[in-house]
Amino acid sequence: MSIIDRSKLTSLIHQKEGHLTRELLLSPGGFGLGKVPDKNLPDAVTQMVCGFCGTGCNLNIHLKDGEGVCITPTTEYPVNLGMACPKGWEALSVLKSPDRAVSPLVKKSPSHWEPVDWDTALSLFTRKFKGIQQQYGPESVAFLSTGQMVTEEMAFLGALAKFGMGMIHGDGNTRQCMASAVTAYKQSFGFDAPPFTYQDLEESDVLVFVGANPCIAHPIMWERVMRNPHQPEIIVVDPRKTETAMQATQHLQIYPKSDLPLFYGIARILIEKDYLDKEYIQEHTEDFEAFAAHVKDYSIERVVTETGLSQAAIEHFAELIHSGKRVSFWWTMGVNQSYQGVRTAQSLINLALMTGNIGRPGTGPNSITGQCNAMGSRLFSNTTNLLGGHDFLDAEDRAKVAETLSIPVDRIPSENSWPYHKIIEGILSGKIKGLWVICTNPAHSWINQGQVRDILDRLDFLVVQDMYHTTETARHADLILPAAGWGEKEGTFINAERRIGRVKRVTRAPGQALSDFSIFKLIAQYWGCSEMFSEWKSPEDVFQIMKQLTVGQPCDISGIENYAAIEEQGGIQWPFPESETEPPDQQRRLFADGQFFHKNGRARFIFSDPTKMPEPPNEQYPFILLTGRGTASQWHTQTRTKNSDVLRKLYPERIYVEINPQDASHHSIKPNEWIFVESQRGRLRARAFVTQSVQPGQLFIPMHYEPTNQLTDAVFDPHSSQPSYKCCAVRILKN
């Protein structure tokens, strides 16, 4: 028997002509879906942040009869300045897909799910997960979440799962994209603190992009580069001749995963030529002497051998860093998704510190975020951090969070969660029996895809909560909970430059789908812990709680009055503590005062020797496979972008593999010919795209297509536990 009174449930959500009515859910004190615009209002425009990448563009949502019908970019917003990429223009269309989950579904056979009502679904959810915990202990159930829900939902999920339901383990898919940058910042600066603002893209006179292709992955950021009036030097470090590399003033086409010795070699040159900001090093950093001793081993001859670059190119790179007055270093997945991603990110941080390129306009070691709310996940999801950037291992932090939330401190775990891959391994070893997957698609996106699909099938109970019932992960689910998407709920996102922006409800979710916030609220009632969340009535209520949780933290946002203030200011970058009396500037950088978040206020030089490539090419598998973004109109596992008729026309429908003409000729492969690409883990069939963009001995396949991760190797950075998607050994076979 469910814990919630069935008559009460009926008053909350009841069936009417096959659709849910939401009188209470839509009220200001309801479950947080927000108030439906009055249908009698004239046509109007509202604004909110886009729900795709971490750039955080603002969009005008044009309303007809109170419903969003089309989009234009917001001209005055400080992020995109009137620009939008194809995904942003099509953000509403993907909500109308026939693949939307419109009612809870229960698996009845391996390929058949039947619709049920919410009471049946949540009673089953509670009975199964509680039964697993009673039999195997609280650690036997875990969750995997996302960087794509609004921040308030992330906070609610993490608090519900860990404080209310007693889970220990839960991680997010930001582990797949941002973990190495997060760890690098924490170790070097004392907190996960990207220091930049997008204005720096326009103010640098030297921009260094490493493993980043913003022309495709972050096109609005690239537009900001194109607005730079300083005729900047643009250096791209990448094994591929990407679209961004084609626009660079210098492309350093290195051997895959040789970036760490390259940057150590550059550091040695800067030291030997005395191209240093000695005052900055002395006043604001520590361990520089040890770092200088470490890089002595990286002679120009060694770097030439390991990277494949010429001595002249390496020395020219060092000279550009020295001659630049405002040098910025930008990286994304080519660095992060590596078995040595943390140390590579820190090698860029070290270059910025030793040259004083931090805290000033146009400078900084700047990690570009992937997902729309990866930063919100990093601070508030209760996965790698305790809420508000706190530490599960710190008794004072636990006490502060418990007091803020008015809960017993012993409800907060005193240990960190297993990272994503340990949760997967826990299923394989039988330690985790139940899994709750929210707004992510690991059966497509996780490394070594064939293995993870087999592992998911070993669970006693798998719940998938998603907009779509057809995702690769949903095909393995025992229970599917239909969730609302962007544009169908309220909340905030935090973008890559730490800017908090608004998300609004401009259309109804289809059928019985509810916002994730509403689903969490109902689960709390069914689980019997709703009293713990009695103040969590709406997303804006949770935002006020989040403010309290950040007081005294580097990410303090206690000075933001409410949602209206965020909109009035064009988004607000953290930190903005209550002690600030003036409205915040629209462009704010960290570390302008040279003070970092370690107790002594100094940044640290952190370094170690490069690690050997875990799976180098060999006689049997002679190619290195690279993966990454394909086009500006594709996104992640394409659960959304494939549901836009417009976006589908802008990218290749079928999977393809880039191959150098020399290799194509050697293997008698013609353009557009179907070939097989095979690793030790799997095989896929793809069309050959013969191009000079990849070097001989290397292949490239976009990550968006379902089969790609059948090939990738389950190797992880030892410091961040981030998967290394970017290189593994493969071979090609004729079809």
C-alpha cells in the first residue's frame, strides 16, 4: 500500500480525457511547474536561457495564446549578443516529438512496456527500491543524473536521494565531460572556479585553444572571437585539422595525447628565457621551484620527438605567449576526456600562473563547459560535492548544511559517492542492485558501450526518468517515468562563465509528463520523507535555499534577491554575496586580487610525468581512433536533435569515419565506401570520409552516433575518474 493517500493523489493529478489536469501543480504553491500563461493575453515575448550547450545564450520565446511558438536570439544579453546556433533556433521543435514519454511505462516483457498511472508507477518505484535496500543495504541503490536539468531540480534530487532515501552513491554525466577540469581547478585554486567571462574572448591578443573546436561545439563563443578587435594570434593545439584549426594563425597538429609534454616543454622555454612574471609567482603562487625543476627534463629535442612538431613551431608558440599582453588558454573535451586530463589542464593553469595571465581582461586558464547546466551540477547536484560546493568529508560542512536545511546531521553521508565508473562496476560486482537514471543516456554515451548495456541488464530494477521513451537506456528500463523538458518547467541554469540565467515554462509537457521537480516531490511523499522537504514547494523556494547554502562559500549567491533580479541584470555571475550593495557588473572575473581559495590564498603549481597511452596502436590494431563533436546541429546522444526536421537536414544522417588519403589509398578505400572499424571491444560499419583533416594512422568518428562507443576503451583519469574517450587502438576492414 502506498504511503500517500490515494484520494490526495487524485486531487493532485487526475485523468481527464487522456491528459493530466494540473490545478495544484500549476499553482504558485504547487509542485513548481509554474503558472500557465493566461490564454486570453495578447501575443507576447518572454526570455530565457537556451537548454543545449554550456554557452548559456538567451532566447526570446514568442508566445501565441500563451504558448511558445518560435524563437529569436536576445540582442542585449551579455552572452550571445543577438546570436544563436542552429540548436537554439530549434529548441522548441524538439519538444513536439512523437517519441516523447507521455505516461509512466512498466516493462512487461523484454520488448514491451505498458502505460500505467502515476500512483501505480510510484508505488512500484517505492516498493522495489525500498525492498532492495532492506535486503542488501542502503548502498545497494544508486542514481545517475545530469548536467541538463535546472539547478533547483538537481539540488532536490541530490537531497532527496541522499538525505531522504538514504542513498550513498550517485553521480552525474558531468563526470563524462567536466570532471578533469573540476579536479584541476580544485587542486590548483582551492575551489572549482573557472575564472573567466566571455568578454575575454574579445579582449585577448593571444588565444590558445587546446582540444577544443568552438567553431562546431560552441559556435557563439567563436562568434565572440570573431568580434575581437585586436587581430589576435589564434593557436590551436589539436591532432585534427578541425574547423577551428583552419581559422587559426598557428595549428600545432600534435601526436594524440602529447599535449602534456608540449606544455611542459613550453614552460621550460619560458623559464630558460626568463619570460616570467616573477612578482606574480612570488606573491600569489607556491611550488614554482619544484615545477621549474620538473620541466628541466622536457628539452626541445624531447618535445619534438614526442609531439611530432618542428622545433621552430614550438619555439614560435613560446614566443607568442611571451609577447602577448593578454593571453588566454581555452580547453574542452580534448583535454578533459583523457587518462591524464587533470594534469594536462593543470599544465595550462601553470602557464597562465607563471606568466601572470590570470585575473585580468583577456587572460585566464579557461575550461569551456559542455552541458547547459554542468556548472549547476558541479555545485548543487550532491554528487561530487555536498550542496553548495561543500565537502561530504568535512564535519563542519555537514553541520552547516544540516542546520540550513533543518535536518539531522546524521542524514548526510560522511563519505563521498563512488564515481560513475565505480557505480557501473558496483552493478557488475552485485553491490548495486537498483539504479535510477535521470535525464541522461549511459547506454549510448558511456565508454565501452557493449559492456555497459550488459551491466544494466544485470540490475534487479532500473528506472529511467526522461523526456523520451525511446532512448538507448530506456530500452533497458523496468520503469520509465515521463519528464518535462526545457521550456516546460521553471528554474535556473549556470553557464560556463558562472552566469546564472532563467529557464521558464512556455509550453505544457505532453500527456502525463511532469517536471522532474514535481516527480521528486511526489517520490518524497511516497517514500515517506516529504516532511524533510516541506519548504521545497517550488523551484524559486529551492533557489532561496540554495542561496543560504552558499553563504561564505566561493560561489556565494546570497546577494541575488530572486528570479526577477536575475532577469533584470541579464544573468548574474557568481559570486555575488549579500554584502555587495551595488548591482553586479555584467562581466566579472575571478582572482583579480591575486587571492585564491587555498587557506594561504595562493595558487599551486601541480605537475607529474605523463602517462603512457593505455592502448597504443599495434600491429593488429594500427590506427588511433579519435572521437568528438561532429556538427553544430548535433548534440550528445541526439535524443533531442534527431527529433528536429531542420537539424537532421544539417548533419550527415549516417555514421562516417574520417580517414587520411594515404591510408585510404593504402587500403584501397574509396570516398563514401562502407567500411568496418573494429577495436578489441566491438565493430561498427561506417562510410569512409577521405580527408586531410586527420593525420595518417588516425581516424575520427563523431560521438553522436549510437555505435561509436562500442569501440572506446574503459580507461579513466586517476585523479578525476573521467573516461578517456579520445584515443584507442582500432583497425579498418573492407566491407
